[in-house]
Amino acid sequence: MENLVIIGAGCAGLTAAVYAARANLKPLVFAGPTPGGLITTTGVVENFPGFPEGVEGFDLVSKIQAQAERFGARVEFSEVESVDLSMKPFQLKVEGQTIQTTALIVATGAAHRHLGLESEAKLERKGVTYCATCDGALPIFRNQPLVVVGGGDSACEEALHLTQFGSMVYLIHRRDTLRASKIMADRVLCNPKIKPVWDSVVTDVLDVTQGKVTGIRVKNVKTNEETTIPCAGVFVAIGHAPNNSLFDGQLEMDAAGYILRRNGTTETNIPGVFVAGDCADPRYRQAITAAAMGAQAAIDAGRWIGENS
Ligand code: NAP
């Protein structure tokens, strides 16, 4: 029987583990399929306080994990397969075993959103990717024209990163203004190797018959004109969707699938279940805000355990 289980080991889950371990709540963290969370797929994080020179996403979460373990948190890399929150203690199925816990913190994060094209799915890992940091340096992309889709900070970061490898980077955005922060947008718009393609959406990724990316079809949404841009890689960076399917029908969510918090705290609709990070945050989605919510969830869980045991 566990006292406190945390599902997810990104900035939110691991910060919750630091706070919970220091409060002697003996947390057990299940890291699941993407240990470290989405931040491990970015390069240098420049806006996490305390790192004036920036810090690699992977290094940041590794340090938070080490800090949590130093105070006694246990981090396991298993995946939680199902949860039953209708009974107390809560029941979790983890690789065939049942784990019971008094309290639960959900910090399952978010995953990359897809364009939804059939050709995109067929060419995934054959030139279509969702992570320039992970894949940008692959030989197939070297000195080739590359495409990034999106207009947010992620798309800008991917495009800037890819200028090291590609001959030219086309940034395809469905509007004519970037959503990205000004500093990132300015860096992109000043870079001679990045060519923005405004008001445009990708309608097809070529060429499924060859089993590799050779180009994209893009449609200008204002003129309806369709053109082909030859390229060797398509990097999709159009935002994220929360990883909350495990809790469908049990935890209250908004229309986009983000878990709803109650009373200005990290409480959910089920007493004893708390939530932190991108899985509950459609608005800020920063490493620091996820970490902050992780701290809040651990404090809320600690109080609830104290009052209910
Ligand atoms: P985002 O801010 O939600 O931006 C998603 C972009 O994709 C938007 O430009 C959006 O267009 C476009 N888009 C969405 N669905 C689309 C579709 N179906 N087809 C074509 N385009 C589509 O997501 P993000 O860039 O991943 O950033 C997420 C959060 O992480 C943000 O808060 C961001 O500030 C943060 N972040 C920060 C950094 C950094 O500070 N260095 C780096 C990465 C991420 P519209 O603009 O028209 O909606």
C-alpha cells in the first residue's frame, strides 16, 4: 500500500516528488512512456530561473529527479495501464500488478499534436517527425530543404535549430503573424536560412509511394492556390494535447481534455486526486509553471493525507 503515487516524471511530477519527499510523504513516481516529459525533446531552456546560461531540457529534469531521489522519492520507469478512482484506496494497474495508494497526483503532461493527414501518418519516422532536437541531425536531413509547420515558440525553436543542418528551412504557418514570443519570432524573421510561408496549410506530404519525404503540398488559405515545396523532412510543431485518456470518465476535463482543477487549488473532482502541469494547463505550459503546480499539488496532497488518515 502506497501513501502517495505520482503519475508522470516531467517538471511537474518530479517537482511534486521533491516537495512530497521532503514532507516525508514517501512518494512513488511512475515515469511512464516519456520519462522527463516533453521538455526532454527541446534543446536549451533559456527561461528557467537559476540557469543564466540556459540548461538542456534533459539535464534540467535529470537534476530535479536527482533532487527528489536525494530525499527518498522512488522513481520507476513503468507505465500505468489503468486507474480505478471509484474506490479508496485508489487502484492502479502497473504492468499487470495492482498498486493501491491513499492519494494520487496526476502529472501526465502532453503529447505532440498531429496534422491529421494520412500521408503524415504513413511517413512518420520516414521524414516526418515531431522533434527537431531528436532527429534534426540525421543524415537524411543534411544540406536538404526542410519544412517546419506551426507558428508558436516550438515551431520557431525547431526552425532555428534546423538551420544548422538544412540548406533552407520553410516555416509554414496558417496565419500571417507568429504566435511565438517576440524574442523567438524576431530570431526567426532575422534568420536568412528561414523562409516563412504565410497563410498556408499543408494538404499532403509527398511521397508515400516512395516511402520517404520528397516534398509537401501547401495551400494558401487566402487565395486557395496550391503549390509543391520540395523538402527532405517535415517537422510538425503545432502544439500539444494533454495525455489524459487514462482518466476518461473519472476526472472532470474541459472540452479539449485538460483536467479541471477546483477551488483555485490542484484538487480534482475526486478528493485525494490532485493534478499538476501541462495535463491541466491549456494556458501557460511552461517548465516553470509546471514545476510550480507540482509543488502546489504536493502541498495539497500532504494536507489532504494529514486530514484524512
Ligand atoms: P502553441 O503556442 O499552441 O502554438 C501552436 C502553433 O501551431 C500555433 O501557431 C497554431 O496556429 C499552429 N497550429 C495549431 N494547430 C494547427 C493545425 N492543425 N494546422 C496548422 N497549424 C496549427 O504551441 P507551442 O509552440 O508548442 O508552444 C506551447 C507552449 O510552450 C507555449 O506556451 C510556448 O510559449 C511554450 N514554449 C516555449 C518555448 C521557449 O520559450 N523557448 C519553446 C517551446 C514552447 P495559430 O497561431 O493560428 O493558432
